[in-house]
Amino acid sequence: MKISRIIVAPHELIHACRTVIANHGRFITMVASDECGRGIDRFVVRYIFAHDGKSMLNVVESVLTESNSSYPTLSSMIPAASWAEREAHDLFGIFPEGHPDLRPLVLHDDWPEGVYPLRKDYALREKQERDSFSSWSYPKVEGEGVFEVPVGPIHAGVIEPGHFRFQVMGDSVLHLEAKLFYTHRGIEKRSEGMSVVKGLYLAERICGVCSVSHALSYVQAIEQISETRVPERAIFLRVLFAELERLYNHVGDIGNMCAGIGYAYGVNHGAHLKEQLMQLNDFIVGHRFLRGSIALGGVTEDITEEKLRYIETTLERVQKEFNEIVEQILSHDIVVNRFSNTGILSERIARELSTVGPTARASNYDIDVRRDLPYAAYDQLVFEVPTFMEGDVMARFKQRFLEARQSFQIIEQVINRTPKGDIRVPIGDLIPYSFGIGMTESPRGENVHFVMVGENNTIYRYRVRSAPYANWPAVPICVPGNIIPDFPLINKSFELCYACCDR
């Protein structure tokens, strides 16, 4: 994938990005960094755009000085840039002038002012005292008969923490304010100075259920810097692991969506099939979540012909049962009633917020990195990218079902077409302070990894934009107009991680 850099002064950022968008650039993310260590005074902001179908990225970048770390916000032109700009304000202290909402995002209100943990002069293990008297400010709907219902961040189930404030009248939701970022692990700070080899182990632990996708994004960024050509057999096996990861997630998510309405048949059968797929993963690579399967320059171990045939027969059985289960679920009147016209995400909002994955495609936003910016062996395989117009819970349910069917077909092609040969090569030299961008299509959508290397094959700046990070802002928009009991269902239909959003 080719990267084209456009370097401009801060006041030229808006014009430069507008020009890229006019030439069909799709906003991906914004990356901020403190680059004083390489002789730059001092911060750099990079807005990254994809040109789908051309295997090209545009990076619009600008240097902000120590004395004037302000730049014009792009959030009015690119709403999807809002979170990234807020995060950069939290972690680096750079200021997007004109931003409509600079409330704390990542660090929360109890973090002391003037302390920026991603600056190079902030020590990794420094413990920060918190302001316990601070309070969370957020928009509210007020008026007679309007009540507030707080939920979380600690929940009754064994789930990740998120805090939700519902403004309601009766059962109807008027407004939802979501507060996330309770699971911050400091992964990007932890990576600084780490060897690129060790960085892979960190990358595949960003998300428990998207290990392959995150690992692939990371190694592709490093391989891009080093101009490493991965062996043909390895790129086919990478597709195999990525699609097995997509399968167990989609099958499990279909069961989880049924849990949102208490439909035990769908919950139990979805969990049963997911378990079979995870046992298959364990048989193939020795890990239920496929962790440790991806390596810099290829994959960690070969898959024998015997294992490939075992995968084929297992998936043939699972697919047959999966089709029967989904048919049964969709024949239930209560399921159809609860799923239809619930939690609608319009195509316009999906595009404005640059949503990704099944969430985007269920709202007729037709993007898929496997097809549009192909990696591994996807450009040698035949598959379809289904979409739906409705953008409701039912569309997101059916989207996962049809995508799972495509995964079965992709895996069958991989089994029959994987060539013989090497599975791994050494990576080439890494030029200090060069960067690469790896993108993969995870079960939840595109994961983007920006990696800038430092001296001696170490990591200088590592920025991860996971699919949930792109999709979470859309969730609160889908809830108003629905009733409170529908929120668990709507939330599960997006099926977004909290931890990989936060990092």
C-alpha cells in the first residue's frame, strides 16, 4: 500500500484535508505525536485518509511548536475526527481551536490539569494523584416529566465498564450520554522504546477477541517500513486465521444479540457453535483465540494438509447447523418484532462518523478493507461484501449472518489454493523515524495501526485506532426514540469492545 505525505503549516490543514476529501479520500484517523526526540519542535499531527480501490493512503501532517501548540479543528468538516482531537488534547496538551466539545475523553475529569501522559518527558511508571472532588459535566434534557437513569460503570453482568446516562420520559429515551475509557492500560506509552519484535506481543493483546486482526495490522505496518515481501503460503495462512477469527466472533455475536431480548434458544445455540469454532482454533494453533499465530514476516507455524482437511470437515458441519439456527431465530415473531426498526443508524450518520465494519455496512455504507485496500491474499480470492439499507438491529443481525457465510467460502478457497513454500522470512532494515500504517478488517471493522520506529529497531510512536473506537460515537445516536429495555439489544447489535477502544 502506497503512502503519500502532504506536509503543510497548521493554518493550511483544513484546506489540505478538504482537497484530499474532494479527491475521494476517506477519513481514517488522526495521529498526534511528541517528536522532540528527533529534533522537531515539537508535536506533529497527521490526518490519515484512504483512497479505496487504489491501495493508497494520504497523510496530511503538520508540525506544532512548543510555544504554539494550537491548530484549527477539523471536527466541523470531519465529525469523525472529534474523538481523536479530544484524545490528543488529553494526552499531549495540543489545542484544536474551534472544537465544539473539549471535555476530557480518555483521562476523565479527576485527572489533574496540565499533566499530559503521552509526552516524552512523562515517566511511564509515574503515579498520578487524582482530584476526587471533580464531577462529570454532560448535556442534559430538562423539563417536566424528564428523569435521569444512570447505568454503570459497574454492571450486573461480567462485562467491561461503561457509564450511560439516560434522559427519559416514561420508558422513552430522549437523550443518552455515554462515558467510556475506564479500562485504560497505557499500551501506547508502554510501547515506547520496546523492540518491534516484543511490540507484536503487545499488539495481539489489545483486544481479547481480535488478536489476529490487531497482530496483522501491526506486522503489516512494520513490513511496510522494512519493505518485506511475505511468502505466498504465509499470506494465505494469514487469511485463514483472520477468517476463523471473524467466524467465531460473528457466530457468537448472533447468540449475544438474542441475549438482548432473553431468547434462550439463540443464546445457547450461538454459544454452542462458538465453542466448537474456538476448539477448532485451539486444535490448529494451540490457542482458542488464535493468539501467537502471526509473526513478523509471515506466520509462526505451518498448517499441515491433515489439519486443513479437518478444518474443512468441521466447518461444513458447523455451517449447516448455523444456517438452521439462524432460520429458526428469524422465524420467531417476537425476535422479528424486537429487532425490526430498533436502534436505527442512518446511512448519513454512518458516513459522517466514519463508522466501519458490519455497523457501517448494515447502514448501506459499503466499505471493507479486504476488498478496498486488499492485504494478505484477499486480492486473490473471490468474495462478496453484503450490505443492508435499514440500519436497524435486524440489519446488523443479518449482516453478521451473511458475512459469516462469506467467511466459510473464503476459508474453503484458502484450503484448496494455499501454495507450498516458506511461511516466514526475516524482516528488512528499519530506517529510524520512518512510519508505516497497517489496516485489517476485524470482525468489528477496520483496525488501523500507526507505527513509527526509533533507533535500533524500537518503537518510537504507536497509535491504534480500533474498530470500536470508530463505532462507539454512533451508539448514543441510535438510542433516542427507543425504550430503555431496548438499550441492551441495541448495544449488543453493535457488539463493541471497551478495552480496545481505550487501549
